[in-house]
Amino acid sequence: MGFPINSYKKSAEEYNRALKVIPSGIYGHLGPAEGCFVPVSAFPFFSERAKGTYFWDVDGNRFIDYMCAYGPNVLGYNDEEVDEAAARQSKLGDCVTSPSTRMIDFAEVLVDTVASADWAFFAKNGGDVTTLAILTARAFTRRKKIVFFKRYYHGVAPWAQKIDYPGIIEEEVVNNIYVPWNDYEKLAQVFEENKGEIAAVISQPYQHGNFTDNELPLEGFWQKVRKLCTEKEAMLIIDDVRAGFRLDLAGSDHFFGFEADLICFCKAIANGYNVSALCGKEFLRNTVSSIFYTGSYWLSAVPFAAGIATIEKMKRLDLPKLLNDKGIMLRDGLLSSAKKHGYDLRFTGMPALFYLRIAGDSNGPDDSLMIHQRWIAEMVKRGVYFTNHHNHFLNSAMSEQDIKTTIEIADEAFAVL
Amino acid sequence: MGFPINSYKKSAEEYNRALKVIPSGIYGHLGPAEGCFVPVSAFPFFSERAKGTYFWDVDGNRFIDYMCAYGPNVLGYNDEEVDEAAARQSKLGDCVTSPSTRMIDFAEVLVDTVASADWAFFAKNGGDVTTLAILTARAFTRRKKIVFFKRYYHGVAPWAQKIDYPGIIEEEVVNNIYVPWNDYEKLAQVFEENKGEIAAVISQPYQHGNFTDNELPLEGFWQKVRKLCTEKEAMLIIDDVRAGFRLDLAGSDHFFGFEADLICFCKAIANGYNVSALCGKEFLRNTVSSIFYTGSYWLSAVPFAAGIATIEKMKRLDLPKLLNDKGIMLRDGLLSSAKKHGYDLRFTGMPALFYLRIAGDSNGPDDSLMIHQRWIAEMVKRGVYFTNHHNHFLNSAMSEQDIKTTIEIADEAFAVL
């Protein structure tokens, strides 16, 4: 007991500097504005350096980081094998008029590794490849409608946003249909009501949305969805941007026992180097070739070299098992500490991507929000970077001692609530 | 005379390997498929390394590269100052849960450098920031329609594609209006016909489209467009992804004597490191903050460090003047050689981004295409990477000797036609 409490003086100063030249100071999922799921007063705004499972903020505070840059950090920050492969390629060339053959090497690695991959197409954002998947499905089927499962997130392209978001017009989302997660009957009904009009079903491999306990697929759910899509000649697109490689190196569809037609990767694919990939089945190869789709940095070689090294190391480590074991150790410790202090902590989703919620807080405006947020704040102030209402991420550089320290800090945080 | 002719045996072998695992083998603007503007039989498919103004292909052929990775290479490949700044930041951290203050530093540099920038928002693709500009314009004006100038290219997001492209549905482009370049009367008429409905005019700073002689703005054109947009309360968006920093470090709008409301940068902004930026005026700061827009790698620190070093070096070199001088030297040599051999070579657009066409070829299916393509092929086979129907790019590492060699090779290529 008695962990030191962080102060964030320099972070606050830098944030004021940022506000002058950057809208919101820090925008998007890393920022303290509306989209932020971390307790603002308790958390750092800017990092100074990062290594392994830790980062240090501009005030010198160290964090055991359970967000992993929201996913990309899967082997530990600045992993030496990955960084050496990247540096070696960087000396030769990165963004050049003709691509490097590292692109072919990386595509071969993905085709060898990912069960549903007969080919790979590389871009930069997760949203670049979810968008390419939608374009491919529409081009192949010559249909317009796309089915989403509620609580989805497929990036920020206009088609993936919502009608009431600023700048979005109805035309961009008018062909979207929303179905509750795990509700096969509703999905089948939607196919009946839109006969011959559905181009694709797009989904994350399980429901790992924000502000909600995460939900795994019901027994047989994916097998029924797969069969329905095949029968109705609609494409089944798996958005594995967030979960990809952490559950199964062969793809999260493989983990749940089915095969997607198209599968989207990003984040863990190259340990933070900037690349995303769409992989898919042979019958879609010509269609994806026909799409008008390119970008200034899409064939840069350094992220391909980093991706090859990342996937090789993940295989050698048997990464999914390793992360699952760490997640279970953490889960058992956190649940036991919560119970001791009389809190009903829920730990949902897969252990490598766990979602946390303290349930049963009748003092809050909604079930659990207030006490949960206060607990998370006490964790972050003591150097464990947890988040309020978003899933967490594990990386292979996290040690047993890191997890033990995390559980000790959780215990102290429960005690001071 | 007597420059050696390249062979591409290994390129062809690697391309066959690529075809097995990548749709089209090489896709997009770097590939030999439909979108390619280089003479396929005469050009290399894969690069092995790059330095300064050259790259070497997998067969060991060296090229004086006038495509510069289609824009990003502005200071020479593997520029030591830029790479050192990037490597220094890389050792500290790149893609981390909290952003680095390099993000603020880079935004400050852009706000100091770009005339119409009161703030900067960073993403990855040029298309990320053209899309953000459209969302911002729609959110601010609460209108839907967007005016484009024909021959435009604003990236591959569905709204920026065309109705007959695979996978694109009419809803995505139904609010687009197309006006001929330099046709102010038509633009004014479009505003009359769509009163209170036009959210934005989006345009490149001059017409640098493919398969067409490039056209600078007519005298007073931009000033009239600026005035019209202001009167009609429509946003004026400049897509400076391709021309940005090569004409004027303060922005190509500044070069042509007006101010955009929103301006999009990519390519030359960080000498090949992966970053793009939307800059804009103070009155749009809150609107851009309200847009739901983020990405996994958008706040990564290494490209910010590279971008700062790139802009500092471009300022020190007075890069736009330097590239213009090189472009004029090249132009004079090429035109003189063409004249000597009896060809009507057209050199259009700005010298730093020149577009080439041999006019008056009555043997071709269309004016000039056949002879032009044969001439380009003879150049590429002798180690000058020119392209058929796309503008070229200069970089500051290109020497007078490189330009002299280019003109000698051009002379031999004209001779053998």
C-alpha cells in the first residue's frame, strides 16, 4: 500500500500549447474530449518515451499500459527484433516510386498465416480496408445494402458513421441496416425483408463495443451466419482490426470456427508501424483488383518489414496463448480484490482484450458509471493505465510482476474509493 | 550517345511471385495495370534501394527518378537530416497510448509556415484530409452539395470517385457537381442554380490532371472564385496534396494570391514519412473539433519529427525557387532537343511538377499518344524514370549533372524514335 500519486503539471502546460494550434488540443480516440474513455483529471496528456509494456509521460510518471496505443503495441513498445527489421529496410528505402519486394514477402506471410486469406491488399488505416471490403462486396454482388451489428465500430469513413454525426448526410448511411448482436433471427428476417439487396454483413468477431459489457458469440451463431450469407450470396466481412492476432494468428474467424470472405487487419499487424491489410478469398481477387483504390504511402516498405518481423515473433511466442494466460492471471487477481472490497467487478470479452465494469452502483446516473470511473481514476493516478468504457489490450512484454503490481494497485484503489 | 538499355528479368520474376498473393500484383498508382502511366515493357516493377534522386531496381538498374514516389520524395530519398530526426524520435517512441509533444511542435511549424493555417489536424492519407475537409464544410454550412473542377483527383474515398467505378453507388456521388476548370461563368451559374445548397468548392491549385496538358489558373480566376465562395458562404477547399510545398512553402493558395478556408497537405510534407494534414481558418476550428474522426496511427510521433525536419530544410533551401530553377533548366534542354529532332514537345504545368506531351502525332489513335509513349519508353529503358500521362515531380537532390544526363538521354531517345 502507499503507491505514489502522479502529478501532471507539464502535461497540462503542453495541452494548453496544443490547444492553440490543434483543434481540441488532442483529437480522436487519444484525446480528452468527448471521445475519451479515460478519467481526464487523473491521466497524462502527452508521452515522452515508451519501452516494453510501459510509457513515461512528460512529467516523468511511468505507466503499466493496458491500452497499448489502442491496440498496435502487441510485442512491447520498441521491440528490438521489429525495430531492427524496420531500420534495416529504412536504410534501403521506404516510400519509393517502385515498391520493394518486402510487399510480396509480407503478403506471402499473411496468406500462409491467415486461414481465410488467398491474397492480401495493403493500406494505412483500418478504415481504408473496411471501406475496400464494402466496395468489393458492392462491386461483386451489384447490391447496395450493408448489415451492421449494433455497437459496431468500423472506422470513421462516412458510410461507417451515424446519421446524427456532424458532417454526415443521409445518402451516406441510407443503405445501412442495423441488427442486434447475436440475434440470428433478426438477421434472417432482415435478409427476408431485403431479398437480393444485401451486399454484405460486416462485423467484429465478437461484440467488443464501448460503454457496454463485451459479448462473445452464442454457440453456433457464426456458423449460422456463415451459412445464411453463403445461401443469400452476401459477403461476410470480418473487421478484425481490434482483435486480430490477439485471439488467433490465423484470424478471429478461425478462432470462432468459420471463414470470412473478407477480413480486415490493422493495429497488431506490425507492432505500431503504419500498415493495414484486407485479406480475402480467391473468388474476390479479380473484383478487388477492379476497385479504384490507392494511396501515397500504401506501398512503403518499412511497415512491411516490421509486419513480417511482428508476425514471425508472434508465431514463435504462440502469442494468443501467452496473452490469454496473462489475461486470466490479471482477471483472477482483479476479481478477487474487488470481491474482498465488496465490489461487483465484471471482466468481459476475451482476456487479451478485456472490458471492465463495476456493476451495481446505484448512486450513479446509470448503473455503475460513477464508482467505476472513480476506481479507474485511482488506478491511473497510481501508474496503471486502465480506461473507463473501452476494452483494454495486452502485450507480450508484460511480466508477471507487472500484473502483480497492477493487482496491488487495484487493491489500493478499491480501498480508497 | 549509346546509353545502355536496361533489362528487367528479376522484376518480371518478382512480379509473377506478387501475382500469386496480391490482387493485380502491384495495385494502384504504382502498378502496371490500367492505372499505370509508365510504359510497361520498358519499366521496372520493384525497387531494391533508393538514395537522393535515384532508385535502383531489383535488376540493379539505376534510375534518375522524376516521379519521386509520386510526390513524397522532395529532398531526396533517405535524406540524412530527416532520417536522423525520425530515428531520434523512433528511439523514444512512435505509436504510443498518449501522443508525443512532437505533434504540437509540428502543428506550430505548419501554423507558422502556411498562410491560411490557424490550426493543423493530422491523419495518414491525402484522402483522409480531403474527406475531413468535406465533412467540415458540410457540418459548418449544413448543406450537402460539393463543386469539383473536372480533371480533379481528391483521393479514393467513395465521394471522390465516379459513378461508373466498381463498387460506387449513386448515393455517394449524387451531391457532386462538376464544372470545367478555369470556367468562372459556369461556376457562378452553378451557384445560381443551387442557391443555398453548396457546402464547398474543392480544387487543386491548378489543373494538374492526367492525360491532359496541365493548365494554370487564368488571370484573376482564383480571386473571383474566392469572392464568390465568401459571398455565397461556401467553403473554399484547396487540395494541395500533390503540389503542396513545391510551389510555395506558405501553400499553393498563397502562391496564386488568395486564401483557402481549408487546405490539404500530404506527400512532400515529410519526405516520405507517413503523415497528412488538414489546415484551416480560425472560424472552422470548433467545427473540425466536432467531427468524429480518428485513426490507429494518426498521432504517431516519428512522422511528425520527420515533417518538422523536412519543412525546416525546405525553408533553408528556399525549395520552391530551387525546384523551379531546375525545372526550367530541364524544360529548356528537353524543348531544344525535341525541336532539333522535329518533335512538338509540350511542357505544361509548373516546372516543379511538369507534364509532358509530344503533340501532333497523326499516326496515333489520338493526338500524340503513340509517339509520346514510345519516347517515354526509350527514356525509361535508358535510366530516366519519366511517365506517360501524369505530371512529374522534382526533388532538391537532383544535380545539374542529373539534368544534363537526362537531356542527353532524351536526345538519344528522340533519335531512335
